[in-house]
Amino acid sequence: MIMKVLFMILICVSICFAACSCQPADKPIAKEGDTCPPDTTAKNDVVNDAPSVKSPFAATGKYQFIDFGAETCIPCKKMVPVMDSLRTIYKDRLQVTFYSVTKQENKPLASSAGVRVIPMQFIVDPKGIVLFTHEGYWSLEAIRGKLQEMGLK
């Protein structure tokens, strides 16, 4: 009986240790007011007719909505029609970009941006400064409200 209890405690401690050590505490996290993360190259999976950029936070001359996710993630799948609607509504005023964290070429980019969960979104101003970050599914209405607060109508 004592061996079973000790074994269970050992398993729990191992799991906790593994979960806590998955991400270093000093990992850079892009937050409001930040500009470009360290120089990283990645291919865009979906870009609203824009060329590939070195960083999702590069100055592009227009507002950007950047989403990090995965094709197999249910909340990420729910973001697809939201991003399509954003492209339609904001046309040339907002660049909408999706990066799949499952693609090897996007992993350094997600890491340098501090992506901890998916989906994770960034709203970036035309100069490349992060104005807002969001983790999880984000409804079209909520995004439009945030964009309107920022003066993008």
C-alpha cells in the first residue's frame, strides 16, 4: 500500500515538473507596445494578397490581424470564418495573416512572438507596434469592437 502511494506521488511530481519545465520563464512574449521580435523568417499560410514578411510584427503600412493556430485545433478552426469576414469587411485597411504553429518554418516565429496557447491573436499598427493581444477563440463582433476602439472602422 505504501509503495502504491509513493509511486503515485512520484508520478504526480514528475508530471508537474514536466508541465512546469515546458516553457522557460524568461521566454520573450510580445505584448502591447512591442515592436518586431528577434529577426525570424517564416512563410505565411494565408495572407490577404500580401508578400511574405520577415516577422508578423513588421511595419507594413496598414493595420494587421495576426493569428497563430493549427489546422487540427477546434477553436482555431472556428477562427477561419472570422478571419475571412475580417478580410471582406476591412479589405485594404487590415492585413489578415494566419501562421500554423504545426509547420516547422513557423515554429521559431511563434516562439519569438511568445505564443503560449492557440489560437493567439495580435493586432498590430501600421508601424509594427503591437496594440493588443488575445488568447483563445475571438468572435467577429468582439474583434470589430476592439478595432473600432483603435479607430479602424
